[in-house]
Amino acid sequence: MTNETLDAAAKILPAEAIDAIERAATSAHRHERLFSERAANIKQSAVRDVFDISLRPGLVSLAGGSPYLQSLPLERLGQSAAEIIAEQGLTALQYGGGQGTEELRTQICEVMAAEGILDAKPENVVITAGSQSAQDVATKVFCNPGDVVLVEDPTYVGALNTFEAYQVEVGTVPMDEHGIVPDLLEAKIAALQTAGKSIKFLYTIPSFNNPSGITLAADRRQQVVDICRNANILVLEDNPYGLLRFDGRPLTPLRAGNPDDVIYMGSFSKIFAPGLRIGWALVPAHLQRRYYLASEAVTLCPPTLNQMLVSAYLRDYDWLGQIATYRGLYQERCEAMLAALQKFMPAGLSWTRPEGGFFVWVTLPEGVDTYPLLQKAIDAGVVFIPGAAFTHSDEPSNKLRLAFSAVPPDAIEEGVRRLAPVLREAVAAL
């Protein structure tokens, strides 16, 4: 724990927390010498830190990317869970297969077909504990320490944490308003290969990138896969938001026409319920067994009861109708956020205009560091995620992420109204 880290923490955490950190830092236990080098790279998620703060009463949280579960038929789902335990409890509460139930893997192929992946086979689907686990397994299977993983800039903080934990180098690829720029991706690969680097895969969130909300344009999608294929680089496609396109016409995933070159990761966390921790990976057939064995070594078997509840939901409920409900809710909230930003924010700021998903990405003028602004925002009664959480760089970031998915429109407007003076003061101080 460096002095700089403590100084940064002091801007957010209460004094008693800082005292505890300092005591821990000066009284290292002998067991700390047993930590692996990898353990030093495992960091507390900035999103988790802010999520805990956002639970304080009276705060408007524009931080967490949570689905609006109040729209689910909770009472009926409770009855379904009770029936599963009462009628199939010996199966639901027992160990299960490491790859996941055949019923759910078959249903997942139907879910992917709704987006345009029409050739998926249940035997190539591996059920995971959310897509975070699927990322972890992919990194473990393909990456040695020092290998390179390419990512969009910005990208999902959980993926960055995974790559850092496995001692993988992260190479960033710039985006514009249409996603990854193919020419810049090609140039990045060429530069890294010239430097003798081993690039294993491109990690991408092509639809409504977390945190930026940017979508990879349809005419760039095959270009990106072709560039990676030519360089013998896999594509790791993370697509938890794809079905949540506001207009109801999701763009075709990268995996659709590229079964041998893309590992596709999906999740029920955004389209159903994150607490069930059920995601999946659709793995190329020639890679499936090694990937499955690595997944089984981590979780032994995904939770059978949770899988059976997801299967009941997909079988007995209008899950596509629920997704349409989500789309309408999130579109209304996104529009409320964009309108509030237009109404309250000072000149000199810009923001993305997502076509789906959960997030808006706000850019302040160069020279503003949004991390120190977090405490001022909390004092003003609103919470956001500083942009530095979503980049591999240690440099200050002039960006921040706002989430609209779990907040009613009137609260979104109030949250943006509270945030605006904090940002206005920061811009005026330049």
C-alpha cells in the first residue's frame, strides 16, 4: 500500500477505514510471504467499491449496471422454484454435470438463435457461473504470463481484473462512435507481432460496450474477425446486452458466421436475473474439450437448482416478452438520462447515445480527472463510476460512466441535476 494509494483512498473512504488499512499495512503477517506473484495483481474492483457506497440512504446511484428486476413475475417465479424443489429436489439439490444440464444447453442455443447464431450445438455449450467465469476460463486456457490480450478502450473492469490476475499484458485498441477501428486494430497487431509479442485473443463487447454504450457497426464486424483470423488470434465475444437493443433488432453477433474463430460468451444476468449466476460459453468444437475441462476444474458443476429455474423460465414463461418489456424500460430511462444531460450539463462535455444496453459514457474536457470528483458527487447525493476503472492505463481519466438501467426516470433526472454542479466546478477550474 503506497502513500499515493492511501491518499486516493482517503478521498472516498471514511477515516476509520483508512486507519484500518494503515494498521494492516504496518503489521504484515508472516503468511503474506506465501502469496503468489499472481495474487499481487488481484485488485479490488472500483465498481464494487462504489456499489457499496451507493447503498447509502438518500444517494441517487447512477453507478451500478443492474437490471430492473421489479418487472419480473416474482411471485410466479417463487412458485416455480418451490415446485422444482418439491418435485425434483433430489436432482435440483444434488451435484450435476460439469458442462451443465442438457435441457438448458439446448435452450441456450434457442436464445442465441434469437440473435442470429443459427448453428450452435448443445454439445459445444459450457454453462458457467456468469460470463465473468467464462472470461476467467478462457484466459487460463489460452494465456501464459506475458502473453497479450487485446481489448477495446475502454472495456469492462471485470475483464481487466481477470487479465491482470493471470499476469497477461493488455493491449488497447481505440474505438470511435462505431466501435473498434479496423485499421487501428490491424496496426496494433502488426506492432505487437513486430515486437515479438504473443497475442492470444481479442476481448470485445461489440453490442453496447460496458462502459461506453458504443456498438460495433454491422459493416465492421466481419472485418474485425477477418483481421484476427489472419493473425491467428481468437475473438472472445462478450455479449450480455445484445438482445437489449431498443429497436428490437439486435445486430448479428461476430460468432454467427465464424464458428471456428470466435468464443461467444452469454449471460442471463442482464436478460433475466444476475443473482442466479448462470452464463455460458459457446466454444468452437475443436477447443471445446480443453475449455470444458478447465471450467470443470474451477466450479466442478454449475448449480443445478439455478439451471433448472432458468430452464423453467425459458420453457414456461414468455421470456421474449420480458425482454421486450426490458427494452421499453431501458429505452425510456436512457432517453431520460440523455435529456437530463442536455438540460443540466455545462458546455464542453459530450456523451455517447447508446442504442441499447445500460450505460452512457460522459467525456469532460482534457485536464479534468474524474476520480477525485467522486467524493464531491457523493457529498452532493449522487454516485457514478470514474472512467479510470475501465482502462488499463494508470493515467487520470476525464471520463465517467452513468448507468440508467435500474433507476426510474425522475430519479435519473435528479441524479444528473445533482452531478452537474460538481462537473461544472471542475471544468471552471481548468
